[in-house]
Amino acid sequence: MKILAAIGMLLLMAGCSSMGVEAWDRDILAKDEMQLTTDALEAATDDHIYFSKEASSGGRGFGGGGCGCN
Amino acid sequence: MVEAAAAVTRGHFMSKASDNKISAALATATYTLLGGISPAPVQAQEEPGWDYNTSLLFYGEDNDRVQDLSVSVLATRTFLDDRMLTLGLTVDALTGATPHGGLQQTVAQTFTRPSGNAVFTTPANTLPLDDSFRDTRVAVSANWQQPLGRLYQLSYGGSASKEYDYTHLGVNAKLSRDFNNRNTTVSAGLAFSADSIDAVGGAPVSLSSMLDVGDLSNRLGGQDKDIVDVVLGVTQVVSRNLVVQANYSFSDSSGYLNDPYKIVSIVDAVTGDVVPRTPPPGVSGPSHEYVFEGRPDTRTKHSFYGQAKYYMGGKVLDASYRYMTDDWDIDSHTVDLRLRWPLGESRYLEPHLRFYTQTEANFYQIGLVNGEPLPAFASNDYRLGDFDAITAGLKYGWETKNGNEMSVRLELYQQRGNIPADRQFGNQVGLVQYPDLDAVIAQFSYRFGR
């Protein structure tokens, strides 16, 4: 499993090396709304709500702590 | 937290330099706490200063279930050379009631409160709810991020939260490296949490009976839970308009993983009704037979997460998918879609849809049959059941005259569960139902810099 994951990662990186843009073409990517997390507080809020109400957590980042008992 | 910190930097506001002694003292104190080294003094006019992201949240469930009012602040200090400090504070005030796992019956039921020193009664034909919690939660976090050389970036931090009956302490670190002209970023993160549970009345022994008032013989002292999280990720710029991310997460929990307030009913093998009992004369106690839930003391989760952000002539589509599987046999799928739709230069609308589905844990039981040996594990926590959930919401954001950002969002969250027909028998059919949930999420956010 780990070996497969490592091979997958290498293949992905090899594939990725032909993708991308030059530094002077990053005008759109640099916009606030193009960041992977645009609103950190909203993301944290949602993560805590769903962590407390569902049996899954994490994925985007760490699963986080807390009771979530209610 | 690491992700959150990164986002805040990228989304920072243009702010005027200000030489604030309190801010500087706070920053210095935090370096010391984090074990870092105070940065060399820099010229005031080059200091970007603090940026604040604040929010007020209301979360409310229907039928007098959980209500939460929450205030959060995320303060970010950026320095020269892309170094950054992020401090977070959240205060939650929780009230309401929540299903504790007892089955709805055609007769009234009396339960011993979690404290063990009183009883409460649920009327006939009513879903039993535990209304005894009133909790305040305070959570703090600190995170430091800095480049290491030209291509590496390191971040590390800590978090803590305190509830009346629960304490969380956590540390985390993440290292990332850019490749391929900075179009590819590979990252690895590690987090460790040491939580302690100090349940009201004491955490009950797994699958032990709910006892009469005053009898705490099945209660344990303080309990612990440790969580190790590993996140491996790749972020790839695909084109001028498209960036994607793929993460694999591993999470291992061990210790007391029960919810100390959840119970399972003991049911009659023929009728399916909860078995009645009579407390001794002069003593208050449960009117029926119940046991406290029991979960395994370890849980291993694997998550695969993919996200894409796509720019389409001003509109931005944010789409993500997560698959999670664990050794409790819970599998879940989550799809999250947001479309940011600009309205002129300084306003936008953002509709949001989220779809979630999960399978039940292999020890999920609506009741345990009287006379049969107790299983190793059992829980009727609705969150471990088989259910689907949908969130639909709309956010409206705008820029204020002085360049700060405000937004409001309103979302509806709906859970619809399913108890398979072959799991119900006797009088349970048509009476016992999954405790469906409808909730509203309303949030106001204000982001400002100085």
C-alpha cells in the first residue's frame, strides 16, 4: 500500500512537471478568491460543525480536536 | 490550522504600517511560547502589521435541539521574508438538547441524568433527548510559518480548547517544498492531540447499566484520548485558470472514544419494546433497562481529498471531494461546491452546496436484545448511523469604503437517516426512527487590517 502510494506520488509529480505557468502568468492565481482556502474562519467553523455532527473529519487539513459530543 | 494560516496570508489586506507596542509585545510573547526566536528589529514602515478576521456565528437545530452562538477572531501578523504568525480565539456558548440513543416508546420513560444525581422523564411517543448540557467552549491556537531556504516552507503551532467536561491540547507541524518552477508543492504535516475527558458524574464503563440515582459504582475517573494525524499533499498549478490539490490523510485515535452521555436500550426479544424495570422503593431511577454505549478504544481513518479552483472570466468555481474510510466500517463521501459570482468590482454572491453520505459503524445498534450476551461494542449514536446530509447556502460579500471586507452567509443543513427495515422488529416498526436533523447556519464575518 505504501509502495503503491509512493509510486503514485512519483508518477503524479512526473506528470505535473509538464504542467504549470510562468511566474508572469500568475495574475489570476494570485487573486484572493483563487486561493485553496479563501476564508480560513469559515472553513474552520464548517470543519467544527461537521466534525460534531458527522462521523468524518479532516481531509483538507488536520482532523482537529474537541469533544463534538452534542 | 496550517491551511488556515496559509490562506490568511494570501488573503491579507493592504494595510498601513503602524508601530503598535501591544502588538509587538504580544508577538514577542508568542514567539517565546512557540519556542521560536524573536525576529530582528525591522523598520516600522516596512512592517505590514496585523490583519484580523472576525466572525459571529449562530448554529441552531430544530425541535429545541442544539443551539450554538460562537465568536471567533483570527489575527495574523506578517513580517518581512514571508514569515507569519497567526493567533486564533473562538468562544462557543452551547445550549439545547440532543438525542442520547434511547428509543421512542408508546409509554413515558424515566432516565437517570448523566450526573447520576437526578432523573428526567420523556413523555410517551416522544424521542428522548438529553437536555442537561449547557456548555461554554474556549479554543485558542497559535501558528508560526516561515520559509526555509528558497523552496521549503515550515509551519508549526499549537492548539488548546476547554469545555466543562473536555480538554484538548494539540501540536502540529508541516513542511512543504516547491518544485517545477513553483507550480508543484508537496507537503507533509503531522499533528498530535492529547485530549482528556472529565465527564459529568464520571465516564461510565462501556455497556454498563444505567443505575439508580446516587449509584456511581460504574463510573470511571478522568479518561484520555490521543489522536495522531498525518497529512500528505500535492498542490499543482495546471494552467493560468486552474489549481488543484490532492491530500491523503491518516488519523489514528486511541483511548476513551465513547460519548459518555450516549445510551443503548435493552429491548424485548419478541415485542421489541424497551424492557421495563422498577427502582427499589424510595429510590429514583430508570424506568427501563438501558446500558451506556461502548465503542472500540482505537479508530484508524484514511481520507482522500481532492480540490479544484477554476477561474471562469471572473467567476470562481471551488469544487472538492473527500472519501473517508475507517476500521469501524464507516465509509463516507463528501462533495462540496461553491461558485463565487462577482457583482461589480467590490461585491459578490457565493452559492454553496454540500452533499454528504456515510454508512453505519459496524457496532451501530438501535437496541440490544434482552437475554442475549452483550456484544463487545454497541452504540445508537445517530452520528454513527447510515445517513445522508445536504447543505445549501448563500453568501454575500462586499468591500467597505475603507477597503475592509464583510460577508454574511445563511445555510440550511439537513440530515436524513435510515434504519434498515430488517434491523427493526415487533413494535419498533413504524415507531423507531432515525432522529433526522434540520439546522440553520448564519454567519457574519468582518476582515480588517491596520
